[in-house]
Amino acid sequence: MAQSLTVILDPGHGGSDPGAIGASGTPEKAYNLETALLASALLQQAGIGVVLTRSSDETVSLEQRLSYQPSGDLWISIHHNASPNHQARGTETFLNPEMSRRYSGPLPPPETLAREVQGRVVRAIRTANRGVRYRQDLYLLNRLAIPAVLVEVCFIDHPDDEAKVLSESGRLRVAYALVGAIGAYAGVSVPQPFPWASVALVVAAAGGLWYGWRVILPKLERMGAVQTPQRPSPGPASA
């Protein structure tokens, strides 16, 4: 598909509706909005159109959110989860099973979007994978005609899960994951983070090899623990 794509990002809750409350006391509505704004900036950087159902801490009804549907090609609702006993952890992505049967647009099946979102968010912040789940009782997913998913990034009422999104760098990893999922699903070019972790591993491995060769190996040779083959001395030069 061409780069002419418009994505609707729907940060859940807002205004008088705080959503879940994190272990730190931070409301879900803040995490949802900040992640959506970061993802929006990345998509716009790639020349992809973005529609936000809210761009500030405001109350937006489900009917108002639904009114944005004609403006976009696909929809991602961003949420953060909570459980009654505050013990659950992990990422899950919701999809309406009826959507696949009624969708006939140019993009791949909505399940593909759900799998991309789920897999990439799990890998980005290393959460437990609770999988793609089907729901028919979610107001928006039940009424949208474009490919749409609702992602519950993690359980913010669990301190370990909330720690993954408590910092801006954590939320940025989620944003990159969502943008990467959109790119893979729609076949468009999107920005991805520089793989600093991979570079650090390579540098560490190279440093370890150098240290072993220049420091540890000579010590082992002096102790007689290893012997390094000696090169044969050159013979007499021929006349």
C-alpha cells in the first residue's frame, strides 16, 4: 500500500474518566495520551496521516470517538490494564471477530494488525504475552468498519508492569512498537529505534575478546595452564 495512509489513534479515557489507577497513583488516562502523542509524532515523521480522538486531558464520549472513523484507514485504541487483585501482568490485544467477516478494504485482515501490535509491544517492553483475544462487547470495536484493535499495554496496577511504562523512554518503546506494527501491517515505511542494545552487546563482546587475548591469555601462559603454539623459526636464507 502507498504511503498515503491515515491512522486513528484513540487514547482511552481522559478528563473526568481516569481509567485504571497505577501502582504509583498515576491514572491510566495519562499513560494512554502520552503514548499516543509519541506514536503520532513518529507517524507524522514518516509522512503518515494521524487523527487523535483526543490530544489533551479531556472527556470524550464513545460516540464522539466513533465519529472519527471516516477520517482513517485503521484504528488503534491505546489502554493500560488493571486487575481486581492487582496481581495480573502482561499485554493483550483485543479484536472483534465480526470485523474480519465484514471488512473488505485494501488492507490485510484485522487479525494481522492485532498480531503485529501484540507481538511488538510484548518484545518492546518484555511483558508477559497474554495473546490476541476476541471480544464482542466493546463499544468501539463492535461498531468500527475499518481494521481496529484495542491494546492493553500492561497492568499498571502491578508495580513491575507499571515500571515498564513509568518513564518516557518506556512509553517511547511502546510508541515505536505500535508504529512498527502499523508499518508492517500496512506495508509502509516507518521510523524504528536505533538498536542500541544490540550495539552494546557487540561492543561488550569485542571488549571481552580483547581483554581475554591481551590480559587473561598471557596470565594463563605464565601459569602453564595453556601453551600457545610457537611459530617455527625461519631457516637459513638460500644462496
